[in-house]
Amino acid sequence: MPFVKVRVSSQIWRSKKIYTEAKQLKEQEKLDAKELKTKTKMLKKMGNFDKVDAKAQLANATKHDEKVRAAGAKKLGREGQAMSVNQDALPGGFRMMSLLGATAESSFEACSSSYEHGNANFYYKVETGCIAIFNNDISKYAVSQVITFCGCETIGPKMYDFVALQNAGLISKAGAGLISFIATGDMASITIYNEPDFSGDEHYVIGPMTQIPMDRVRRGESTWDNAIYSMVMQAWCGCDLEPFALH
């Protein structure tokens, strides 16, 4: 009889073990399914971006700055109007960004400001449809000038050539590239070029929700740090998003 008791106990222990393992596997399956669902959603968003490769994007892009250049403006506005730093500033030194009413002829809205942080683990928040471009690598330095461009699906991809970037302060008067860090929001992308007119084989696509120093992006034997001379920006969000503050 003692032998029978030991045998029964052993079977009970094994059954409990199998039950516990099955329960753990089921919980893991739930976690895996949740992770798969999250990644699928991300891939769907990226799918909207991946449908347009760099060549197709460039072929469909229009110049943003014809009206701006004709007006001799130094800053960029959606309808091509001259725009000063923090134009339409509200108390507190910020302006509201809105793309309501934008058309295919509109340009990306843009706002220039100074950015400062003191946190080594910083994360720069970029709104949906927007791209923030810095002249300093903010992963290394606490202070930088930043220009935030915001677009939407109706505006479509816009080309910014050498002169446009120079007018925006992203290329120096002497012709030196000044872009060291790029951050993108959801549903926005930027293709950067090493040539002033989108030519040549050297280009690099930065997709949505990315924050990256240009010296970490390889360009042959060098990097993309201070080596950007033209670019195409695109956003595919709706133009009716809630207005938000740009500081």
C-alpha cells in the first residue's frame, strides 16, 4: 500500500506540473498574440510609407518654396508667405500649428525655435505628421536650433532643394550642411540626399517615429552628419488634426 500512495502522489505531482506548464504556455501565447497585434498595427502604418519608395516619392513631389523664394522670405509658411520665428506667438512664446484647409499647393507648415534639455535620457516629442530637424546632435549637446515641419496627406511629398534649406538655415551661407539630428512623428517620413538637387545614388529614408543622430547613419565610408543638401518630406495623416502648440 505505501507503494501505491507514492505512485498516486507522483501522478498528482506530475499532473499539477503539466497543468502549471500548460497555464504558463497559455499566458505566454496571450502575450505573444498581444505583441503580434501591436507589431501588425505598426507594420500597417509603415505599410502606408513603404508603398512610396524614394524614386516614386521624388517623382510625385512638388517644390514647396516657389512662392517663398519669389517673396525673398527667410522662413517658410504653408501658403508661401513670409514667416518669422514663432509668428502669431501667443503668451508664453509659442504658436499654434494647424493644417486645416491645406491643399495640394500648400507647403509644410514650419516653425523655428531654440531647444534645450538637461536630461541624458531625453525623448523629443514630435507630433503626428511632423519632422523636427536640428543643427546640433541633441543626444550629445543640450542646446540646438530646431525647425519643425508639419504636413498632411493632402499636401503630399514636398521637395526642399539646396536654396530652400539655405533659406531655412539648414545650410550655411558658405554652403556647409548643418543638419545633425532628425526626429520624426507618426505618419511622417523624410528622404535625405547628399546632392543639392536630389540627384546621385546617395539617399537615405527615415521613417515614422524615429529619433536619430546623423553621425550614426553611415554614408559610404562617412556619415550623414552635416552632409544633407536636399530632402523630400512626406506626411500621410489627415489635415484636420487638432491644432497643437509649437514652442
